[in-house]
Amino acid sequence: MKKTRTLAISDIHGCAEQLKRLLVRCGFDAQRDQLVLLGDYVDRGPRSRQAVALVRRLVRESGAIALQGNHDRRFVRVIQGRAHPEELRKFFEKGGAEAIGSYLGKEYRSKIVPERVDEYRARILSCCEEHIRFLEHLPYYYEDDRFIYVHAGLNPDIRDWRQQSVMDYLFIREAFYKHPVKAGKTVVFGHTKAIELHDTPDVWFGGDKIGIDGGCSYGYQLNALEIVDGAVTQVYVEPATRASPQTAGRSSQ
Ligand SMILES: [Mn+2]
């Protein structure tokens, strides 16, 4: 059966609960919907392990497309012991400890230190090597008739964007979003938070590109872009935190 609706979601960053709720909010139906996840499943948020497990299941059982993000790549390289000192430093600077804590469990959480990374690597490889292999082999882009989906963006200086470097796919920022790409299709991307593009975490529509990273792990939101018949029809928004419980009925004292 041909899928009639596409849903694109990016930068989950350990926000596994919000992803689950967002899929319910969209009425996600694997028979009808092509889910496209734009990468960065790990780091920063509290549940990287659960996020990767859920994404793997969506790929396996629901035909979802999951792209690789720069955080996924770095996590793989750190856990496989292939990260350069500079990458290792950035990993711990940008939320890597939260990912390790999520994989190792309660007794480790909040006491992750860079000096013990080899011990963490060994433990994660022994419990969860399949997760690492899954993240390692994710593709860098997906496209349909009207849209190109990518984690960070496309380099406008490369005549055939498919020839661009892995670093462009995963890391590019201003050189992409400040310039027309002329790829003949609209580019749907994450990586750069929408709030940095237009002062709100809502989806950014910028001519030949659409930025969907709602900054969930920073306390903003997770966005789902809905596409039907080659056109954006709707955006679903899952807040990072649920509205605080009603205080009505409490004594005003
Ligand atoms: Mn990213």
C-alpha cells in the first residue's frame, strides 16, 4: 500500500517520551505514514538509550527512515574508541555524559567523568553493541518527489549535492541556511534550532528550506512536519515538558 502522508521529526536527543507522545498526537499509522527521522537521537536529553531503541523499532517494524546526525556519529566514534581527543572533549561538552548515563543506568547517572570513558565504552559495547552498529550505518539523506531530508543541510557550493562531504550533511549551518540551495526540491533539515533561525521553536519556513528542530532537549518542543501530496499540510508540536498540574483547589494561603 502506498504511503500517503510523510511525517518528518528531528533532533530527538534523548527525548524518547516526547517522541512517543508526538507520534500519538499525529495519529501515526505505519500503513499510511512514511516517518522520516532526521538524526541526533542521543545526547543532552535523559533517555538516549530508549530513544535509540524506539527508533530502531520504528525502522524495523514501521518502515521508518532514520538518518544519521552529528551526535549519533560522534557517539559511535566515542564508544568504538575511534574519537580524536578534540571529539572526545566536545562529546562531554555537548551532552555526551547524559547518553552514557542513560545506557549505564541509575548507579552511574550524574557521576559520569571523562577520565573513565574506557570503562563506559566497554560496558556499552557489552550490553548494546547493536545500537552502536545501528547508528553507525544510518544514511545521510532521503528524498521523495518534492523534498530532500537531511540532518544539517546541503552545501550550496557543491554543484551536485549528492557529492557533498559527510561533514556537510551532518554539520553545515550558515553556509546552508543563509543561501539558496537550488537543488530543485525543498530541503527539510534539523541540527540548527528553529529558535536560532526566527526567535521561536516553531518550524521555520525559509524559501527553499524548512528547519524543524524545535530544541526539545533544551526545554522547547519536538515538531512533526506533515506532508501530503507533496505539500506541507500541518505541523504537530509536542512540548518538552507537560503543562504543570492545576493548582486550582489549593488553599491560597
Ligand atoms: Mn545536530
